Amino acid sequence: MFKNKEEFKFEFSRRIIESYGRTVEEAHITEKFLTLETMVRDYASVNWATTKSVVKNNEQKQMHYFSMEFLMGRLLVNNMMNLGIYDIAKEGLADYGINIHDLEELESDAGLGNGGLGRLAACFMDSLASLDYPGHGNSIRYEYGLFKQKIENGYQIELPDQWMKTGFMWEVRKPKHRVPVKFFGRVVWNESTGRWEHVDAVVVNAVPYDVPVVGNDTTTTNTLRLWSAEPSDDIPANSDFRQYVQNVRDICQCLYPDDSTPAGKMLRLKQEYFFTAAGIAAIVKAHLRVYPNLDNFHEKNVIQLNDTHPVLAIPELMRILIDEHNYEWEDAWDIVTQTFAYTNHTILAEALETWPISTMQTLLPRVYQIIEEIHRRFIGYVKEVSHRDQELIDRVMILRDGTVYMARLAIVGSFSVNGVAQLHTDILKERELKDFCDIFPNKFNNKTNGVTHRRWLAYSNPQLASLITETIGDTWVKKPEHLEDIMEHVKDPILQNRFLDVKRERKQILADYIKEHNGIEVNVDSIFDIQVKRLHAYKRQLLNILHVIYEYQEMKSNPNYRIYPHTYIFGAKAASAYYFAKKVIKLINSVADVVNNDPETNQYLKVVFLENYGVTLAEKIMPAADVSEQISTAGKEASGTGNMKFMMNGAITLGTLDGANVEISERVGDENCVIFGLKDQEVKDLKASGNYHAWDYYNNDMRIRRAVDSLVNGTFHENKEEFRVIFEELMNRNDEYLLLADFASYVDAQHRVATLYQDKNKWAEICLVNIAKSGFFSSDRTIEQYVHDIWHLEKLKF
Ligand code: 26V
């Protein structure tokens, strides 16, 4: 492999000639890009092979992260940086007159996820490899990721995300490692073997595509295994093979937003079993290549279930142990319940996954039978320990009223259950999952989320990264807790000014992007106030835009009222079937049209909706933020991870005491963030009292009334009915997420932000404190805690 610029150039040129029959000068830019990508993959392959043999030879325990989503984003430059070959390649390419950034821009974003849950999985992959732990991902090779969002006339349009259009060079297809996965059919008892058999099934082959996960400055290279469905030769008699092929293709075609309509539900359950069963089969096979049996399976493997989507892995491993390896139920259950650990990512009751028993029984007859037995034994146990407390039993049943409750199955089958921020875990233990916590108190634990500073600071904000390195040295890249050393310098006016310069430079980059994509001119000296995340009622993008409406109306009605210049920036995808969320997008765009074009106010107020928010766009947005909007109704956001990415890029959190905001505010202190709104307990009490009446707020606060009225009086749309559903949600469905209850407090908080911002050096000091305190929110810390408390892995030694 190349060791310096000259060797790189030689290799690059040789490969272009060999692959395309042209010289570097003649080659098309896509050919140069694909060549570079292949070179980096091959470079990584050496370490990949070494990692595999070290794990095998040392018989090391491995962790498998089962997740329906991995939002990996672009890999090329990130991998080059982690491998330490970025500068060599950049300079080598420059000698050929190639700007590496032009190649970088050709890579599409591997966007195999919806939001935080999928990006968390990707950050965990980076940390595992960078900390030398053997930890792999297991998921689906979706042909199309989450939709590509276009905004037309203010409305969201969904287009297919063809992320593999130019090819995905990182993956290695492993046809030899394919495994059969069975759907439908029946279960029959075989007298002679004394075992259940699954017959007349539709068999689908799961073929793995392995993607290397490169550690930062380590030899460790783990594997993200993505499964793809292919036809099997074992096709049911008399079936139409074309229909069969179509059904097989459907399995991995699309990523479904978890909150989509019932359409495609069966398909989603197929997906869940497909990647889960394939993953388990592969791990079992690999285990049996080294050990004589599965008795020590749990000593060599631990499987982390990222939410309930992969929970069928629990009955599936039972099935393999019992039906294929002749284990007795009790012995199999011992192994299974020492193998799995479950992470919960949501408090919202409506988001906890359930399946109709009929669907599950039809699709997975044997697996369903095993779930029934898990349920029967669990209920037997609860009866015994609760002295037949029937109400409790009803509340914890895995199977009830024709429904399978996946989170309950997950808790019963796992040795660890964790929430993703302290407040979230407390709420799970005290409320949502209290009964389970009483039954299994030792299973419950907290693992506050984290994100990787390497992608979200070192890679995406090189300007700030260099400033930090000049100030405290470069050890923070591998040890983000060293960022704390910045605390000694936060009062240094020279550093403060340099920070402000970097921030301005990054705001200019985003401003240029906005100009190019939205045609809107924004003022880089205005406050960049940014809310980017999935669109959901509980995240309250609506509160944000109502506040913008309020500021606009104040300025219009009172020529003496002028605000400090603000640019409110939004980015969000709405699930395609989520009508309300789509209306909020339209509202933001309609407000933008009015305020951006009003010459009386538009030097003070601009609104921008950035289309197609995803990992790559986030890398431009996070560095440019002054204010990070984290304004969910307290008690609803499990953790949030965008809040951490903003923080490490020197933005100030404007937020409620929800999810990880609580821990952010504890670490930076009240004077270095802006907290507002009802607290979790207050929200709960207000709801329980039955005394919350949205109309009271409307009648008693002129500002609220005027802003809410503007939704239906034609201010922002010629059709007064356009935003009627939003009005109805707030006023006649009594504002489920308490926007109006928090409105006044939010207005005050925004005032505090504007006041703080006007003392530039003080503001810079606050931002620097946020960067300094962001070390805790590194996924390296999170991973170390998982390793210590749950996974018990040893570091790889080379
Ligand atoms: C799903 C649904 C489906 C039904 C309607 C409401 C609803 C709301 C949320 C969800 C998503 C659940 C799983 C999820 O993505 N959770 C996110 O996980 C992140 C990583 O732990 C965490 O930072 C976010 O706070 C959490 O929302």
C-alpha cells in the first residue's frame, strides 16, 4: 500500500489506466472518484483481515449491534482521515490538478435511517472501531434509503433516494455466506425426531454485503453487515416464479419510516425477521466454526437490540437452539437471556411497537409458537412472584387482545434494558416500564447517548478543529474528554475573537449554500437560530414558527419594536403519511415567503427551510449555528443527539429540560445555556389535573391569540383553510404538546438569547464553555459504559 504522495500518485494512475483504459488527465471525474474510493477500501482491507484473524485467534467476545437503521453518511473522507491518508491523497490529487473536495461531493449519503436512532448506530460504529473493540453492525441493504425530500410550492414531495446509483464501492458481496430465511408455511410435529418442523415455507436467501468500519488511528476494522434478499432455488411447488421474485425483491427495496400507515406493515415485519434471522444464523455458524457447540455462545457473543425492531432475534435464537441443536427449553433460555440486551429509544406510548398476532402467526408460525411459550412461562413467573395480582399480570402480558407487545418481549428476553438519557431512563423506571422494573429491578440501567467528535467536529468543522488543536493540542480527537482543557482559555479575548471569526466563516459557507439552494440572501451577522430534526408534533417545530410569527407581527404593528437580526433555519423530513407534520412544513415555507419578502422587516427577520435534511447537510449546518433549538415538550424526547452536535460546534442550547438537554445544562451550568418551559413533572401534573385549556391561553395572551389567528385569517395563505388542521390541533384538540403553555416562557428565553448575543465576547466565552464541556457527550464515553456495564468486551491487541 502507498506510503507517501508519490506512491499514491503511481497507484492512482495505474488503477485508472487498468480500469478505464485512460490516463488520469483523460478520465472522467466519476472514474477518478470511484478509483479513489476503491483504493481507500483496499487500503482498509489489510487491517480488516488482520482484525478478523485476531478476533478468531484470541477467541474474543464480540458485540453485534442489531439495528434496522444505520445512517452512515459519506464514508470516503472520513475513512481517509481515520486511516491517516487524507493529506497524502489530497496532495497527490492536487498534483494531478484534482481538488479532493470535488470528488468528495460525488459520494452519495448512505442514508439508511430515519433520524437519531440510525445516526446513533453509526456513531457507535465509529467509536467501537476507534476504541479497538470488536463490535459489528447488522442491518438491511435497502436499495432505497429514506426518501429524498423536495420542496415544491412549500410542500414536501418525496422522491426515491437512489443512493447506490453510481455504485457503492465500500461493500463486499459474500455470496458464500448466504443463509436461508423461512416465511409462511406451517409447523408440524415430527414424531421420530421429537421436534417441531417448519414445512411448506417460502424460502428467501439472505446474502451479506460487508462494509468495513475503519477506526481512527487504529488497526481495528470492524464489519457492518448489510443483508440483501435474493431468490432461493427452494421455491414452493406450483408457484409463479415471477411473483416470487417480486416478493423477494420487495423485502429490501425500501426503508419504511416507523410511523407510516398500515400499508407495508406486513413488509416491515418481514424486514425485521429477515435481517434478524440472517444475522443470528451467521453468528451461530461463525461460532460453530471455532467451538464444538453453542453452550458458550453468550460468553463469546453479545447482541444489542437497537429498539424493538430486531427483537425477533430472541425467539429466533431459541428456535435455533431447540429445533436445530436439540437444546431443552431451560438451557436454551439461559443462553438466550445472557446474550441479548435491549435499548429503548422512546417514551411515547404510541411509538412502542406492537404486531397483530394473526400477522405474526401467518408470517412466522414457528417463531410465534415460541413467543407463546415465552409468554406462558413469563406469566407463570409473574403469577408466582406477585401472588396472582391480576391487574399487574394484565399490564405486563406479552400477548394480549390479539396483539404482540414487542418491548415486553424484549425486556423478558434480555439481561439488560437501557434508556438513552438519565431523564428518559428515570421515566421508564418510574412510569412507562415501572411494572417491569419491579419484576426485574437489576436489568434497568441508563446509557446517555453520545456522538462522535471525529465526524461532527474534526471532519465537519476543520476550521474549529484547528483552532482547538492550536489551543490545547490534538489529543481531543482520540480523547474528547480532553476538550475540558479549553476551560482554562475561555476568558482569553484572543481565543474568543478567533472563535467568532471561525463561526463567521462557517456561517458564510451555510449562507452561500442557502443562496444557491433557496435563493435567499441571509445576513451572516444575524443570529443563526437552527432547528433540524425529524418533523414531529412533540418536537414542536410549530412552537418555533409561532414565535417567528409573533416577532413579525410585533414589528409590523409597532414601528418602535425591532429585534436583533435573526435567521431562523429549519430542516426536517416528515413521514409520508403524517399529514399534520407536512402541514407544518408548508406553514414554515409560507411564513418564510411572507417575512422574507417584506421590506419593512426583512433586514431583521429571515426564515429558511432547507430541503432534504440528512447527515451530509447536517455537516454544513452544525458548524454554522449560533443557537440550537431543542424545544420538545418535557418528558417526550428520549435523548436527542443533534443537541450534542450543536454544542461541540459552539452553539448555545435553547431548550426545555428534556432528554439529554438536562445533562447538557447540568454540565455547562445555567449561565451557559438558555432553558425555558414546563419541566417533566409539571407537564405530567398539568395533564393529570385536567386543568389545561388551550383556549384560556388564547383568551388571556394577546400575542398567542394574534399568532394563532394568523393561521386561519389569510395572513400566510390565500386559502384560509390551508392551515386549519394546525389551528384545530392547538385549539379544539387542546394542544396535546402544550405549546401554548410554554409560549410566554419561550418568548422570554428568546429575549435572553438576543441580549446575550449582543455582548460578543461574552457570547464567545459561553460557546467555548459548551465546546469544552461536550467531551462527556462523546459516543466514546457511551461505548465505554456499554462495554463496562453490559458487553464486557476486551480491547483487540495487535
Ligand atoms: C416513532 C414514532 C412512531 C409512532 C408515532 C410517534 C413516534 C415517535 C417517535 C418514534 C421514534 C422512536 C425511535 C427513535 O428514533 N428514537 C430516537 O432515538 C434517538 C437515539 O437514542 C434519541 O436521541 C431520540 O430522542 C429518540 O426520539
